[in-house]
Amino acid sequence: MTDFSLDLIKSTGAVVGAPVEKEISWSVGAATHTAKICVRLSSYDQALREFELQKEGSDVLVSRIMASIVRKSGDPVFTDATQITGDPETGEGKLCASLFFSLLRAINEANGYTGDQAKN
């Protein structure tokens, strides 16, 4: 067994770098759409961003998408929760379930969380 150290962290790749590109697909009616997205990998900073968004009133899943889906530069794609949940005042912005869950799946896959069944 190796002693835990900063050198070990760096050598194992446990320091998060640039966002990861993923391809997603979603359906709207009979049409299927595909796009490349960038996912910020889970890290201390990303977790803090999620917590900040939750304190501002976003739910856990919306916070995860807002903190994780970014441009290649690392800047967030979604800057307001209503871009995901919709604005009750205008009726605009709500993402369809297919796109919403495709984004969550890409976040999970990028971070190594697979669809394997839980084992007790």
C-alpha cells in the first residue's frame, strides 16, 4: 500500500483538469437531435458551486446541470435556473425531459458513474 501524499494525488490523475467532451442525443417529438457538450468533472470547486446554487433555490438536479455543463472555456452554459426549469412568468425555457436526462447521463458518464446496478 502506498502512503497518501500530494505526489500520489498528482500521479494518479486525481487532480481535475479541463472539461470533458461528451456527445448527447435527445428527442423532441419524432425528431432526434445530437450535440457535443463539455462536462466539468466533479471536484471540490464544482461541489461548492452546486451547494451555492442550491442555497439560491435551485434543486439538486438543476444545480448539478448548471455547475457541470460548460463551454470549452469552462464558463457555464446555463447561467440561470429558469433556463432549465422554465420561467412561470413567461412560460419559456423549460427543457424537455429527454434533454434534461441526457445532460444528467453525460455528467454521470464523464465522472465514471455508470448504469451498473447497485449491489448490496
